[in-house]
Amino acid sequence: MVSVSDFAGRDVITVNEFRRDEIVFLLDAAAQFEQVTGTLLAGRVIATLFFEPSTRTRLSFESAVGRLGGSCVGFAEAGVSSQAKGESLADTVRVVEGYSDLLLLRHPLEGAARLAAEVAQIPVVNCGDGAHQHPTQTFVDLYTMQRECGRIDGLHVVFAGDLRYGRAVHSLVSVLTLFNARITLVSPQFLRLPEEQRRTLETLGVEYREMESLEASLPEADVLYMTRVQRERFTDPTEYDKFKDAYTLDMSVLQNARDSLAILHPLPRVQEIAREVDVHPHAAYFRQAHYGVAVRKALMALILGHADKVLA
């Protein structure tokens, strides 16, 4: 039986450290936190250490903190931190933990969040470490599916675009195995889901298929999870140029889809979803971004030991 105490003081580094019942508990808590405002986090200071650019993750966390009466310290780019002077990540963490109660970290290097958690005496939340994982985005994605589709169990989810470097995809694919999802992976060969993750799916007996045609993947899909091709992950700009226009979702492509198809995207969007799709009733990507506030309010309140006042 999951309780609020299971989250108190907890690091959030990968989704793989969460059981299905814990994730369900968090999503249920997020629903209760949607309209909650006030002083629940009064006196609490949250540190945002973002060594990579962010709009939705950073601002939704800061909005969540503000709506619950807490405060934030930190920075939004590496150049304004002492890393520019050569300070190590470990030293930055040791300093900032003395100013805060919870540390939110985004970093370009895989494993950076794990290192921070090993160093820090306060909880650490991974807000994206390189192409590795983005666990709070996964919780937001699952919450979006629950809100838009009425369930998560048994959904047929199509992932399309950059599956090689997309950390949001890497996190979500792995956790969907807990919800009996059917998975279709749509990408060029170069941008396929990494072999390690494909082996994990096979070991777990997860039903999945790989395709290169977006149109052919849609007729049976409940959810389409579009992603951009991530220029910042490519070491060779010519390789990026080859694949940047791999897929574009427009209304003509959606002619093959169910009317109830939920369209998700972790954003930012570049050219992979045409603007005309924004008016589609099941284009959920902006609602998805907004759901992040409720999920992150619930998560921080649980970690900091204040959620019982709402969930009692």
C-alpha cells in the first residue's frame, strides 16, 4: 500500500526506480493538486540548476513552487554559474544544497543527476540528463494520457521522430511496460530507439514494432507521441540536416488516424507538427505542457512532506 511517506525525501533520478503503484499514486495526487494554491510550501526554497535551456520544465516547476507559496533560487543557463569559472558539478551541488530544500537539475551529461544525488544531502530531481532520462516529463506524459484518453492501461502508443536521442521517449517507453501498452516506433534507421532499450522491451515480452512510415502507423493508434529531431545531440551538422525533416504531421497525415487519437509532444516543436494541427480537438501538446504544473506541485509536496495536507 503506497502512502505519502514513500515519497518523503526521495530522489527522482530515473522512472525505473518507481513501481507501477507508486506512479499511479502520484498521478492520482496530481489530479487532487490541480486546483490547489496557497502556502503549502511557505518557507521552502527550491534550487533550479539548469545547465541546459528549458522553458516548460523550468517554468512549470517555478510556477508550481509559486502557487504553493515557496520560493526559487538558481540559474537558467550554465554560463551564469561558476561552472564558467571551472567549478565542478559536485562542488556546485554542495554549495547550493546549503541554500535550499530541494534541488532540480538539468544537465547535458548522462549520469549528472545521479552524481548530484550521491553528493547532495537534500533530495534531487532529474530534469533531464543528456539523452538519458527525463522522469518528471514521463509523469506529465502519463498524466496527459490519463486525462485525454481516460486510461493508460492497454493503450497503443506510437512514438515518432528522434527516438535515438529523445530522453523523454527513453523514459516513457520503459515505464509504459508497466501499463501493458502496445508500442510502435516510427523513425529513420539512424534515429532508432537505442539497442539497449529495444533489448529491454524484448526481455520484458513487450509487444512492439518498428516502422518508417508515419501514415501507416496511425490507423490503430490511441496516442501519437511526436518528437523533434534534436540538433543539439548531433556531433555532425550534416547528419542533422539529413534527418531534420524526417516527419511532418499535418491534417492530410491524420486522415488515416482515429478521430479519438491523442496527439502529444514534449515540446519545443520545430517543423514536425504543422500549425494547422493545433486546432485538432485531440491535439493535446499544449494541455500536456500545462498539466506539468499539477504533476510537479504534487511531486514536490510529496518529496518535501507536505502532501498529506491535501491528500488526507
